[in-house]
Amino acid sequence: MPNNANLQRQRFLGGALGVIVLGFALTYHFFPRLFHVDPTQAPRRSMSLGTAAPGSGLQPERATAISELNAGPPLTLAPAAVIAARNSAKADLPKQLSADPPEVVALLDKATRALHAGALAGGEDSAAALFEQALKQKPDSRRAVQGLFDVRARLVAEIDQDIAVGDVDAAHDLLDALRTLPNAEAEVAQLETGLQTLEKVRPMLARAAGLLQQGKADRPDGGSALDLYRDVQKLDPQNAVAEQGILQVQRAVLDRALAAVAQNDFAGADGELARAQQIRPGTQQMRDVHQRVDDMREQRARGILAQAHTALDAGNVTLAIKLAGQVRAIDPDLTGLPALDEQLVNARLYASYKPGQAFADHYVDLQGKAPTMVVIPTGSFMMGAPAGDSDRLASSQPQHAVTIATGFAMARSAVTVVQFREFVRASGYVPDSIRLGGASVYDERSGVLRDDSTATWEDDYAGRKADDNLPVVNVSWADATAYAAWLQQRTGKTYRLPSEAEFEYALRGGTKTRYWWGDGVPSHPVENLTGSADRSRSGRRWSNAFRGYRDGHWGPAPVMSFAANPFGLFDIDGNVSEWVVDCWHDSYLRAPTDGSAWVNPGCRAHVLRGGSWGSSPEQVESAYRQGANGDARSARVGFRVVREL
């Protein structure tokens, strides 16, 4: 891109050259004698259309003229013969009684050659004088009548041209010649009116050229060259000099647009382009400059867009946002900008992850990685049971709005036996089921949970050795909290138990129904729930279960055996209930509304959320909550972790 000094120098030289050329043209047209040109002796602008064959009249000339009617430059700049052929009516030819005698034919041939040479009138050897002499000798000569008609048409066309380009002197000379021709009164009157108009606009055009040279192309309003040129066109709509001057004004405005682009002022460039478009819409120079500005706009915007991506990749979100704003100001429709905006939102809310994205952090000091996490989108929801719910409990009241303004990630499933075992072995941590001795297990004979002093976190719900892919159970709130702290140490990221609000928000997955899958019994297996069609090893049935539902499990199932909820979380409302970080409160009075945990220092009871393999349907509702002592170990309770972004 040229530097500012060069661009300004080029603009000045280009504009000055344009004004000089236009001034030269105006001076030549208005004051030809300054250039030692005698208008009376200057050659006419009509062109020879070829020599007619003897005795053929003017037909070859007329045929050639008609063939050029739609060719070449605009009509006002076309050869006078072309204009005459287009604009003239048919001659009213007499009935010729006899052939032209040889002496008349000789006169007609000579007149035709004079017409072709542009010697239309004003002397004995002009076309007009020769055709008139032929008519005196033979008044019914159709060729002579046609010739005079063509001379008159050519004179009218040339005078029109002279008026269009501002050549008053030449127009007067030809008009004097036209007055000598028969039947020219109407054309003479019309052309005299045009000449009067031209004499009015000549000084206006001269002043406009001076304003252009002074740099007052379109400003100030009411005192610019553009205003004068438009005033001229009101008086003389076909004035070619005024039209050329308006295009020169538009060029000056377009140059200002390019200068603004050189200063990275694209808003200013757009303003100048809009002003140029109002001056003369759709010109080629307008289209060319508009395309140049658009190309430079895109090039500049793409360069800044690349800088924004680099800043974002480096973690400098503030700079990336600033650069994105610059891109939007330059080219709001740039391809790639929406994608950057989405990345910026994700960077601000989700640390450059995307909602719904699954990821796993690797350990920084040993082999292995943390559980797979799913990014939960931000949003708001109504926490608790609605007042009109007949099954509502006081503990889930009052329903209140909660806004999750900061993104977080939640484990895709509950922590498994193998994951918890990795923690115990690597950290040397002693879980409460071992330190305090025992846990609860399911008793097939009685159909209820009972304490077992030998049961530990390594056992399944019935006290047998647990498979690796089962959710770990018989873990206390302290065990779950210790596991999260260990993950934080291993990864360098912030891991913790979810808050109660985060858990319910994630469990609902954007739904407002009783359960995340709807309001009643699911039509297909969605979670490990108590179903009336399920049976234990000894054939036991649930006394309070989802009627007709069967998931094929009595006790916890391997994690992720069923469908994920709308946020991509598995087993969030079945399989095992899960610890959250909050202390237990009997209601939601004074509960936080920002998604944070409600914690009282030193509290002993904490909250459990989500249904389990042994929960009744009302205990599976999205709003249901229960409290338990933090040291409780149950075959129906596990946990999952949250990672802050």
C-alpha cells in the first residue's frame, strides 16, 4: 500500500491534470482565437462517407450513415452524418417528369462530392449552391431536392453538436448558412433558442472550472463546481461540458474515498462513496473505486482478524475482543467474523471450550488423566418445585430463579471404582469406609440396606467385589471432596464437587418438566430407575416404582449404560445419588441465586441430589433433594466432580 505522502502527491497531480485538461477544452471551445484558430476557416467536423456512383444520387451515403446509427460514441459525439441520418425526416420529393439532363447530372455529382467533403454552404462550389443551381435548371429533379434536404439535415446536426460542446462561434457561422436554405425556418428558430441558452451557461461553466481548480468540487453546498454544473444542466440538459464536469467532481470525491482508506478510515471512505453515488449513480469510475475500496477493506479486515486469532490463541482475550471490534467496524459482514465471535464468547464463558464439548485433562506429574468432562452452557432456570406441584416438599420450596453466568464442566458420569482406586493408590488416602469401618449394603432377604462393618468402597451394592466400570459407592462426602482436591493437584485445574444449583441445572438439561425426559414414566430405558418390571436375584419387586418400566438392573449398572440427558450427562438422575458441596438447609429461604454453593462453616450434614437405582419415582423428580451426614456411606450414593473453566 502506498504511503500517505505518495498518495497525496498522486491525488494532487491527478486532480490538477484533470482540471488543466478540462480548462483547456473549455478555453478552446469558448475562445478558439486564443489558439490562433479562425472558426470561419476551421474544417467542419462532418466526415466524408464515400463517393457515390455517378447518377446514383445520395443513396450510398445515406445507407452508410444508417449502418453507423448504433455504433461508436454517444449520439452527441457521433459524426454529423450519422446524427442527420437518425434525426431527419423523409424528404418530400416531387414527381419527376423526365430524366436529369447531362449538365444537371454534372452539377449533382459535383454537389454530392462537396457534400461528402463537408462543404455544405457558403460559396459557389458548396453543396447547397450546386444543388440549388441544379434545381433552377430542372425544378422537378428528385436528386436535387433530396440533396438540399440532406445539406439542411447535416447543418442542423453540426449546429447541434457545436451547441452541445459549447462552440458558440462555430454554431453562429453554420446557423447563418442554414438561414439561406429553403424551408429551414423551424430549425433556425429552435437552434437560435439553443444558442441563447448556451450564451447563458458559458460564464457558469467557466466559473465551475475555476472552482474545480480551487478544490471546491462539491463543497461548500451552494458554492461548489457541482452546484454550477447542475444549474447548467437545468438550463441545458444536454450540455456535454457540464456532464464531463460532473464526472470530474465525482472523481475528486472518489479520490477522497481512497485517501480515507489509506488512513484506515473506512467509515469516512463509505461516506465519500455514498456522496459520489449521489452525484452520478452507476458510473464506471464509481464501480471501479468501490471495488478497490471493498478489496482494501477485506484485506485490512482479514489482517486484523488474523491478529485477533493470534491474540486469542495466546490467551489474551481482552486484546482479541478489541481487535474483533475493529474488524466489525471495518467489515461487519466479513466471512469468519461470526466464528471468531463464537470463539470469544466461549473464551470468556468457557475458557475457549464449546458448550457440550467433552474433554479430559491429563495429569501433569504422572501418567493418566482426569474423568471426561462435558462443558455445561450458561443460562437461567427455576430451581425447586413449583407451588402448584401436589408432591412438593417444604425442603424444595420456595421455587426461585437461578442464573448460571459462568460456564463450568461436569463429569460425564459418576466417578467409577477404577478411577477412585487410582486416587487411593496414588495419594495414600484412607477412605472413611476403611478409616471409620464399614458401610451399608443391600440385603436380598429383607430387601433393605443394612450396615456391614466389612464393606468398603471396593464393594458393590451387595457387598461383593465391584467391577471397575461401576460407579463407586459407600464413599463419604469427605472422600468425594478429597478425590476432587487430588484431581486439582494432579492437573493444575480447579476441580470440586458441584454446587446444588449447578447439579439441578445440569440435571434438568434445560427442561422444565418433572423429570428431564418428561412428566411421567419413560417410554424407553433412559436411566437406571426402580421399575415395576425389574426383578432382584430372588425375584423381589419394587413396592413403589415406575409402572411398567424395566431397565434390566437391580443395583447400580455400569456407568453410561443408558441415554444422556440434553446436556450430554449420563446417569444424572439414576444409578446412584450424588454428593454436592452444599450444607443441608430445610428450605430455599435465603438460598443463593447465582449458582454458588450454600455453605455454613462447620456444617455436618450435606445435600444429596439425583435419583438412584433404589429411589421411588417422587425421589427422582428434578427438584427432589435430601440431606445426610457427611460421613454417611451408602450403597446408593456416589459422586461426580465439576471443573471450573
